[in-house]
Amino acid sequence: MSYFERHIFFCLNQRENGDNSCAQHGAQQGFDHCKARVRELALGGVGAVRVNKAGCLDRCAGGPVAVVYPEAVWYSYVDNSDIDEIVEKHLKQGEVVERLRLPDHIGR
Ligand code: FES
């Protein structure tokens, strides 16, 4: 068994030169909201869910992005309701939220 059942990483990268980055598209808000929801629902901890910050995940064109392991499912989200759905369906129940999946061809 892995230390965490599921691990979600949010890109919070901010490019100082003004180039496109997830931080320009609400990444911090998404991360903060996810942390809060996981806490409210008591989903966090060893053997459960961990929410982590990440630097650039190299899929900037789809930003803001997050990735959930061990399934290695990539998401692009817009607002708190998208985050709520990822938390409720994927982090809690293990169901992939197909409508928020980042298309495979989206890269940097
Ligand atoms: S800046 Fe977020 S994936 Fe690159």
C-alpha cells in the first residue's frame, strides 16, 4: 500500500517575465480551495489524500493544471466548483472527472 492513497499536485508556477503560467489563471485559489475542501471533508492524511504545491508541470498551455496520482490523471480547472467535483468524485470516490480531463496533446 502506498503512503497516500491519492496525491494531487497543483502547478502554482509564476513566470516573472509575463509569459503564460498557471499562477496567472487562478492556480493559487484552486490549490487553496482544494486544501480547504479536503480538510472540511476529513479526507487528508496518511493512507488517504495529500494536496501538494508543484512548480511547472510542463503542460502550461492547459493551465491551470493539476495531476492526481496514482492514476496519473491530468485536469484543467476553471473555478471552485471544478475543484469541488475533483475532490468529491476523484479524491474521495476514485472516479475520474472526464469533463475536466486535460487532453493528451496539451503541452507547454
Ligand atoms: S506553468 Fe503550470 S504547467 Fe507550466
